[in-house]
Amino acid sequence: MNVTALESLYTANSERFIREWQEFLRFPSVSISEKHLHDCARCADWLITHLDGMGFKTRLIPTASHPLVFAERPGAPEAPTVLFYGHYDVQPEDPVTL
């Protein structure tokens, strides 16, 4: 996909992209806080549903604390592999000054 095609894709879908990003960011997925254990699990479930909708094969992998979200979507065999790694949990807001 060339740059012009990517720009067109973004222009056509920017409102949806922003809405989905905001929805994702609204989860108070503070991993260290016991009061947010359920929020972390809800965020992981949201990611699974969202990535499934984008055509990824997903797995929720239980751990001793928060589940891992694993998703893959194989491309053409001759294409390079691209790996994205990220966290869906966040750090607590205190102390706010930091």
C-alpha cells in the first residue's frame, strides 16, 4: 500500500479510528491496583473483540495476574513478519506531580 492509499484510508476512516482509540483509552486499566482488576480484564476482552473484527486470530492467555492478548494475521508467505508489542495496562496516576 503506498502513501497516497494510506492517506486515503485514514481520511475515509479517521473519525472511526479516533472514536475507537478513545474507547480503548477510557479503560482504567491500572494494573497495580486491585480495584481495577476487572477493568484490566474488560480491556483485554475489548482488545480481543476489536482485533477479531479486524481479521486477526486472537487468544486470551491467562496468567497469574492479568491476561495476555495475543493476535496474529499471517500475510503472504514471502512478506516480512512485523511484530507489534504493547501494553494495555497503565500506571497509577499518583503522584500526579510526576
